Amino acid sequence: MVKPYSNDLGERAVVAMVEGECARVIGERFGIAKSSVIKWHQRYRETGSVTPDRMGGHRKRKPDSHRDFIMDAIEHTSHLTLHGLKDLLGKRGIFVSHNAVWHFLKR
């Protein structure tokens, strides 16, 4: 993943945009994409800052919150496969890959 631009650069781009320059000209001057200038300006209008949100983080695994259902399905169906279990979860509106089911069972 690429490193984000500095907040200082974003602030300078937003100041130029507020002063009436177009995103294309600002992008050429600072050597950045005009889409970055536009997104900084949008963020500034919405939040008052160009500081980006947190990047990355931990996502809760979907199968973990359905542990009881999965264990019950395994106990009552001896010939259940990973894909079969994935399909059972899908019928309940829980859409996961068979790889997610495999990692759940491995843990």
C-alpha cells in the first residue's frame, strides 16, 4: 500500500482551491493527481480538515459470530462439506467464502 501524502500538502492544495484555482492546475503545480485535490477539498468541506481516516485495522470475522449455528450444523450433518456449510450460511443471509469457513474450522 502506498504512503499517504502529507497533511501539509493537502492543506496547501485546499487553500489554493478555496482561492479559486482549478484542481487540474493545482495538481500539476504540486505533482499530484487532480482527483487527490478534489478529494481533499471534499473532505475539507465535510470535516473542516484534510486529515485522512485511519487506514487498515482489524475486521471481525463473520463466521465467529455464528459459531453456535455452525457447530450445530456440523453435529447434525455428518457429510457436510465446506461448500455445503457456506451454502447453509448463505441461506441465512451470511455470505462468506469457503476459505473463511475453512479458517474458522481450523481455528
